[in-house]
Amino acid sequence: MNYLLIIFRETWRALTFRPWSIVGSIITVVLASTIAGAIAVTLLNSYGVIESIKMQATVDVYLSPDIDSLGRESVRQALASNKYVLGIAHVTKDMAMFRMRELFGPEMIRGLGANPLPESYEISLDPAILDSDLLPGLLDSIGSIPGVDDIGHVPDAVARLKTLFRTVNIFGYCLWFLVIISCSYIIASTISVLVARRHATFYVMRLVGARAIFVRTPYLFVGFIISIIGFSISLIMLRLGVDYLSSHVVKIAFLNTLEAACFVGGGGVIGLLGGNLALRRYIEI
């Protein structure tokens, strides 16, 4: 009990020795961690957009111009028997013309005369297949079904978005690394000032038998507290910002409880890292 009381007393003494220095460190950590949190929210929503597009992506299977009702039903049954095909919708020539008119306007199709558009089946696929290596083989097997003339829209946008998301992901991780380095350096600089003023005291404490961990723990707590406060404030600011944008601009998903806890807990680990960096030069204590 006495050991813990001394630890808490030394931690409080370190926090109150230069309070404005502590406050300045917290503000800087808030700014850096806000950037990290914004990156996390961006990545979370980017992933959600990709999943939404995957759920809505369809493939148009165009039927041969001379196909009859029996051949049409045969194609439908072949598509329905494929485990990766989740839904099938028949698009007639008239429906295809109507969609074209709605998309491009009546002026675009005014001189076409007879309806040149083919009838098709619009199929929705299992989202898991859209970004896997099985997709090309699946499309080839669909294209080889008797009565299928061509395959139209293939969800290449999903692959492009996955590439974009991967790039954003790498960029985000790089920024996260810079945030970790900057926060650790800020905390280490603050604690170095606190430790340097008491270096002689620490030396005397070691001479009378104090263990190194006893001397170091209060300053590790200081780094932990600075980071926890800074990351918690930035999390609150991000939550308020996301709520405002969701109410007035566009719906944005925020971190769930576990992700928020990991965000703040990760900040605490960064604080311990910064405290340890500051104490390395005094390792002999």
C-alpha cells in the first residue's frame, strides 16, 4: 500500500511541477491523434462503401437474338444452379430500351428505329466472389452456357475501388506511424524535462536501495495519462464532428465501442512508449 501511495504521490508531483508543459503536450497529442482518428474513420467508411457497391453490383448476361422460350428457360436454370448466383432478373428488349431512354434521354434513341437492344438476364453474385480469383472462371462458365451471346457489365468498379482502398490503407498506415512517432517524441520531450530536474534525487534513491522500476513508474504513468487524456479528447471531438456531418451533410459511420476503446488504449501504449524513451538516457537509475 505504501508503495502505491508513493507512486501516486510522485506521479502527481510530476504532473503538477510544470502544468502548462503538461497541458501543451496534451493539446499537441490531441491534434496528432485527431488526425489518426480521422484516418481511421475514413478507412472505416471507405470499406463500407466498397461493401455496399459489392452488394449492389450486377452482371448482365445477354441472350442470343434468335433464342426461343425453351432456350431462355434453359439459361435461367443454368444460372440458378450456380451457387454464386444469388438473384436473377429477366430484362426484355422493351425494358432495356426504357432504361436506355431514362439514362440518356429520348433524343439519344430517336433515330434508332427498331429496337436493337438484346434481352438479358441481370444476375447478382455473391459479394465474396467479386474480389476473388474465382470471378474470371465464373464469368467464363456463364459465357459458355448455350444461348448466352455475351456478358455485359462486369463489376470492374469493385476491383478498382479495392485498389484505391488498398492505396488509402497504406497511406493511412504511414500517417499512423508518423502520429505514433510524433506523439512519442512529444511525450518523451515533456518527461525528459521532468526527469532531468530530479536526476540527482534518483541517484540517491538508488544508493539507498530503491529499485529502478520504483523510480521509473511515476513517469511512465505521466506519459500514459497525457496520451489517454489527449486521445480521449480527440475521440470526443471526432464524435461531435461525425455527428454534425451525418446530420447536415452525409451519413458517416463512426467507430464502434471496441474500436474506440482500442483507439484510446493504443494512445495509452504510445504514452508508455514515450515515457520509456525519455527514461532510456537515465537507465542507470
